[in-house]
Amino acid sequence: MNINPPPIKLLMIGNKKLEYYKDLLIKADTGLHHQLFSIINQLFKDRKDIKILDVACGEGAFASRLFDTGFKNVNCVDIDSQNFKFSGRINFTEIDLNNYSDVSHFVTNNAGEYDLVIGMETIEHLENPWLYIRMLKTVLKKDGVLILTTPNINSIYSKIIYILRDRFFLFMESNLSYYHINPISTFEIETICKYNDLNIVEIFPGGTYPIIWIKRNDLLFSFLYSMSNIFFYPFAKGQKFGWCNIYICKRVENQEF
């Protein structure tokens, strides 16, 4: 695949800015929706008729962005139909991704249906990441594409925080309030995909992870974060940067549903 990766921001001063689409707050890191939209347009620029599944779509901001730009066959699933803002315009199915019966029923009815499956910032909220990825793979067509994102616990800053706090960044006690319960490393994603007949063809840094970040109201964070990125860059392995990781996956050829 020939995809231009999202650019890495070198310097940021101040806090991240909230982003909206159609007055809906985007509940993902700054820039991630735009990055995924760019990737999808590169992958399917001449195929607006593809069938898309947006998993754990929330209020539907990203699905609506796709729909508004010509991808008319967009389908969404999430746990609460009352929270979805585009009912009647975009197809929606209510399922609990932590409920095996719900997942099994959806997979049975949708095996091999989708050209593109999007699992954006969801796996870290779930009790069973293996079940989740197995579901996403099964509903893909044989030549379909899976785009999966999750917070990057492999980043330099996350590794430093783990040394200091015995917790990964974005998976502290305070993050339990929005159900960040499952920190997933790249190695674990690779392992799950390998045993479920998925090839990871690209890994990109996602969201906004500046190398140097100066917060005027938090100089201690600014110093620790920025110096960690600069000093440990030559020694760190794996996905050094990225607030989250973007995984582009395809089914292993010749695998049946």
C-alpha cells in the first residue's frame, strides 16, 4: 500500500484544541479523525461505493464525515442507539461489544460483508481484545481493509511514565472514569492479528504527539515529556511517537470466513 503517513508535530505550545464536526465534539485525540479520513481517501479514492462499518461509532461524527463526502454505504454499531445522532440517514445497529451473544449474532449476520472496517479508539475499552479483533476480521471481505487504532503505550513518554508510576500513560486510575481498562501494546496487536489470519501492512503514529510540548500551566510535565522524547530517542524501540497507533490490516489470502 502506498499511503502518506500523518506528519509528526515537532513543537506545540499550550493545550490541545477541541475539535468538532457538525457541532459534535470529536471524542478522539486531536487530528485523528482527519488522519483516518486522509488514509481512507488514499485507499479508496476511486471507490466511493464501498461498504463501510464504523465500530463503536459514538454519536456518529466520523461516519457522518464519510457519508457527507460520498461514502454513502456507511454502517455503524455501538452500545446506545439513543446516543447516535444520524439515525434514519446512516444505518445503525445496537450491540454491546463486551457481550458475546451480541457479537456472535452480529458476526453471523454480517460475515464477509464489508470492504472497510474501522475500529477507532475502542479496543482499550473492551474486556476481550481477541474477541473484538476476531469479529472485525470475520466481517471483512476477503480483500477488505481493517483500520484499527488504540493509545500508543509504546511511546517514549508512556515508557517513562511506566517506570515512574508503574502505569502506562492514559491508563491511570483517573482514566478508568471513561473505561480505559485495556492497554494494548503493538506486540499484542501483532500477536492477536497473527493468530487470527490478519496481516498488518502499515503502522502509523496517530493523533497529536509533539516532540517538544510546552504547557504554560504545567512546567513539570513540559520538562519531563520533552526531555524524555529528546534524550531517549536514540535508545527507544518500536513506535516512539504517536498519541495512538494506526494499524492498517488485511485478511491473509486464501482464508475462508
